Amino acid sequence: MHSDKPKVFNSVEEASQHIKPIREKGKTLVTTNGCFDLVHAGHIQYLFDAAAYGDILIVGINADSTVKKLKGAQRPIQKDADRALLIASLKVVDCTFIFKEYDPRAFLEILKPDIHIKGGDYTPEELPERSIVEKHGGKIVIVPFAPGYSTSSIIKKITGPSVPTKNGTE
């Protein structure tokens, strides 16, 4: 029976204390962040890709208030504590924490990752967090999103017009 509980922290400071002994052994710290509102295969692939860049993967989870600003008034679908627990439960993720800032610069200043992963069509030059990561000797890595996966498209599919089934029910 697997007894390791998912490690979800209330702050980046707590996460930083958790990984301190691991970092002291010279392990490579990888960070990423996101909403992870409805976890789908694209998220899982992204996190597996991120974990491959180092020894420790810490994921910052956007607080509910930030998701609302980023994604709209109807989001998030799930509370930040639930999203953090789901992501922390993945074996490739060492721990998660919830952050309230609009972007990851504040938590990156504390964690000082060796590698910070971003997904999508960004270039490192256009990311506001680049200067903080590089200031501490780290680098930004862009991992492409898996095509065909998005939380927004899942929500549209769920909330779209209902389709009658063979027996006439919806």
C-alpha cells in the first residue's frame, strides 16, 4: 500500500522549506505553474515533460481569485485547494502550493529554480519571469501544449446543447 500523502503547501515559503534539504544535495529544481482547473491528458503530458528536466518538480497553482481574472467569472470550476491536491497526487509532482499573484515572479524569487517550465507558444524573451529565473542562474524552457486539449473546450462540450440519446433522454 502506498502511504505517501500528496504534499500540498499553503505558501511558497512552506514549499521552499520542504525542498531545502533536497536542494542542499545538489538536486535540480524544476518549477511550473498554472490553473489546472479540469485536469486532462494535456496537463498530464505537460507535467511529465516538465518533470523530465530535473529531480524535483514543484507546481504553483493559481488561486481562485487569479483564475477568475485570467479565465473569466465562471472559472475556476474547482477550488484551488482541490486543484492543488489533484496535481500533487501525480507521482511526477513533488509538491504544490497555491499562489495569489497574477504571475509567478514572486514565488520564483523565493524558490530560485534551476529550470522554469512554461507551456504554449511563448518565447522566453516575452515572459516577465525570465529575468528573475536567469538572475539566479536558472533557465526558462518552453514545452509545447499537446494539441487538442484545453479546459475551455471541455467546458464547452459539457455545457453545450444537450444531445438526445437513443432512448430519447438527455
